[in-house]
Amino acid sequence: MDLPFEPYRIKVVEKIQRVSREERVRHLREAGYNVFKVPSEAIYVDLLTDSGTSAMSDQQWAAMMTADEAYACSTSYADFENTIRDIFGYKHVIPTHQGRAAEGLLFSVAVAAGAVIPNNIHFDTTRANVEHVGGIALDCVADAGLDPMLEAPFKGDMSLTKLAAAFEKYGTERIPFVMLTITNNSGGGQPVSMGNAREVSAFCKKMGVPLIFDACRFAENAWFIQQREEGYADMDIKSICREMFALGEGCTMSAKKDALVNIGGFVCINDDELAMNITNLGILREGFPTYGGMAGRDLAAVAQGLREVMDPDYLAYRIGQVARLGKRLDELGVPYLRPTGGHAVYLDARKALPHIPQEEFPAQVFTAALYLEGGVRGVEIGSLMFDHLDPDTGETVHPAMELVRLAIPRRVYTHTQLDYVAEVCAQVMEMGDRLRGLEIVWEPPALRHFTAKLKPVGGGKMVAEA
């Protein structure tokens, strides 16, 4: 039976406070129209990210209280390592303080300048870490994943045609490994099928290169496989995970997603030499190999969270809450990438604001307007985040989609609050061509969307006077 309500009770609450529209105008201008820099106390519903924003369970808090804070070889690390090996099945488990640190260690050791890393779609920090060491981050998602309105069950799948073309163009010697992100965050939180993962794995074995998973939302991906892919309806989530990860040679993970914690991450690798090199660099950057930038209490919370996240009642409610928000947006006529994904709804800003060209950042405009109108914070997944120079032509390449991600923290917000979010989205839609584009005033050399400052094109206000 489908659960009609939350599969948990609330023990602790946090007071939130709405601020006036005048105050939101001030905050938005002071932040340079970049909601990353709006103070959290000025946010009513914060859907910036689902990373590190989960509500932890009583069992996680209990594990933190009884954790072992020994510097080396703590019992908390032993539980962390054993839990991860039990789920993921890889030989070496290397803790890090978060996912981008895991990526940074792997790419620093395994990616040389000029190397090419194919992925379905790299997320922002993954792409930045590849490029930081002089590599090329190549997106190979199937064409279905680039059509926001297409209803398809596995729009995160990698295109084998595009992957083969990458090997043909660059040669096997320039591709140290292939990555597969589950679920595909930059493409709308869309899942990858087991069938596609199996095909990608077979291709990698044929080419003699390892397959590495970005496993941030592995349990959500497994739930979609169970619900949508033939042959998996009667298989439990853990067994699906084990089958998926057996197709690869390692993974990186930000534990701030599907481990239900506020900090943490890890790298898993089967290759002994690669693991040793990652571990040695990790000692320099993260800490001793059995804590890797985390306290014992963090290791304990991750281990417990990984066990909890595979609970079918939790996953059904978690993904159902996202789908419910999508249904409400449908009723209000707000366009979004279909179908809804595992952790977020992705609004289609190009369809919502067709009068704003990509060079004026329509998704960032919609994001800023959401905060302006209702104190709701989302995040732009569009040209501000993903514009890049073509390595062959040197010209600016815009991403295929202009999305606004409304990432739903796990076990945090109620249906009532998400209904409010949908209403605010509809209000922004009603503003239509009164909304003006934005231009960059200042940007850093990497990951510009975190700290860039913008202003309305031509000066003045972002919202034209009625």
C-alpha cells in the first residue's frame, strides 16, 4: 500500500521567519542577484540544495553520541568501512570530508593534463575538478535527456554512440576512465537504468578502461530501477545497488546526499595502486586514512544514514514528495523537466521566460524572481553554471537546457510548504516579460555561479514597472 503520510514523526522543529518584500529586494541587490549570497535567515523555504541539508534521524544522533573519536583506526571508521563495503562492494574505502574532495583526490591522481573524462553529464564541481587538473569534461547523455518535455523512464542514460565517438576522437590513451552519475543531477535528477549501466560497463571493459560511478544519489536511482525497469520489481534496494556497483571499478560519493548527513564523503576503488596513491594524497589534504577530514561522529552518522536510506518506505515517500510538487506545478501551468526526478523538480526557464536570451541567464532571472516574490531559494542550472569554451573552437557554448533546480532536503519540509513553493512559481510565471535579463558584473575564474555578482541588463530594476 502506498504510504499516505510521512514515514516518520517530528521530534525537533526549527523556527523560520518570513521577511518582507522590501527586505528581500534589499538582500537580492546586496547579493548581486546571486541567491547563494543571501543570508539563510532571510530565506523562507530553502531549496538551494539537498546536499548536507537533510534532517538526521534519532538513530543517527544516537550513533554520533557513542562514536569513537580515536585519531587512527577508530571503531566508527570500522563501521563506516564495513557498511560501505557491504553496499558498494569495492575493496578500498577512503573517507573524505565531502564529495568534491573525493573527486579532487581521484582526478589529481588519475587525470593528466589533456585527459578526457566522459560522463552522462558532469555536475559543476565534478567538471571543475576535471578542468582544474587540465582535463576535458565531456558530456555524453542520451538525447532523450536533453528534451525537457519528453516523458521517458531513464533520461539519465549515457549514449553509447556518443561514448564510442569520444573514444574514436580522443583515443583510449587519453581516457583514463568513464564516469556515470546516478541519478543524473545536471540533467534533472533523472535515473540511469541497469541496462544502460550494463552496456556502458561492457563497452568500458572492451576498451580496457574502468567505469567509475558518481554515487551521490545511488539509493534514489535504485528505487527508480525497482519501480520502472523490467525484472527488478521484486528485488530489494540493496541487491539492486550491489548489482549496479558490481559493473564498475569504484565510485566517488558526497555523503551529504543519500547518506542523510550534513558533511562527509568517500572514494571507493578496487585497484590497489590507485587506492594507495589516493590514500597518500588524502593524508596530505584530508587527514589520516581512517578519518579523512571527518570526526568519528560524522563517520558514525554516515554509516547509519547509508543503512536508513535504503528503506523502501522512506524512498517511496521521498520520491513521492518530489512527484507531488511536480503535479501541483502542472495544475498551475508551470513548465518543468519531465518526469520529476529523485531529489528535485527542475523548472524549464527557457519555456517560462522565452523573451530572455541565454546570454542574459534566464534561469538565474527566474531563480532571483523566486526569492524576490516569495523568499524561496532555488539554484540555477543553466548558462551561469555551465557556459564553457569549446576546446576546439574557443567559442562560448551554452548548455542545452536552462533549468531552475528546486532541490528538496530530505525529511525537512511539509506538503504545505511545497504547495506554497508551487504558488510562488506561478506568480513568477505571471510576471512574464516584465522580468529583465541579467549580466555579470564580476566572476571568479572557476565555479562562477557560487560567487558571481550580476545586475539587470542596462541597469535599473530586474522587474520592469507595470
